[in-house]
Amino acid sequence: MKTRLTTILLLLIWAGWATADTPGWDALSDAQQRVLRQLDLEGRWDQLPEARRERLLRGLQRWETMGPEQRHTARRNLQRWRQLPPERRKLLRERLKRFRSLPPERRQLLREKFQRFRQLPPERRRALRERWRKLPPAKRKALRQRLFDRQRPRRR
């Protein structure tokens, strides 16, 4: 049960930013209060920073719309996230921020490339990952920079 509550809390915290003003504790629905009570936030809700309350509410909304399989996947992903060292989490946050700052067409192109990669046979993906790991750090950085900073896709 504690793991489940921790997972829900992490999902709530990790969710994106909301744009509306956040309500005080008394303005929350019974269902919202019930979940937030499980996370031990009842007495602290009104003192939390606005941005954190927004993230928590947004995450709660997302959680409520998820089906059982989506919740299972979210729990598994959050468990993996918690197990990452802090420096790795920081790096991933920075990469996500960088990705979100790209123009929409560039983000779409990267998503498509990632989907093509995921469709490769496992042995081919393993070989590509191994090849990537063997590159010197400077070469990897240059390739990553080119991947993120190019305005137009490279023609083949």
C-alpha cells in the first residue's frame, strides 16, 4: 500500500503544469481530498507552493482518466524513475526540457525516428546501442547536438 501511495504521489508531482489557479483544500472535491489525504497532504495543502499544487492536481486528473493497464504502466515507469540516481534524473529532466523547447515539427520528427528505432528487431537495437556506447563522449555529444539543433531534417 505504501508503494502504491508513493507511486501516486510521484505521478502527481511529476505531472505537467496547470494554468488555472489552484483551489484551497475546502474547494477540492471529495475524491481529490480522499487521495490527497492518503498522501498525507490534508494539513499542508494550503501551505504548498502554487506550482506544486497545480502539478499535483494535474497529475490527479491524469491518474483518474487512466485505465488499469495505463496505471500499471505508470506505476512501473515511476518505480524505474525512483531507482535512477539523482544525477541521471537531472540529466533526463534537462533533455526533456530541451526536447519541449524544439519546434513542433522537430519534435514530431524525433518521435517518428524513435518509433522506427523501436520497430527494429531487438538484436539490431542492441547493436546500435552498443555502437553508440563505444563512441567517444565528444562524438556522442556532437551527434546529439546535431540531432536536437538542426532546423531541417537531413535528406537521405
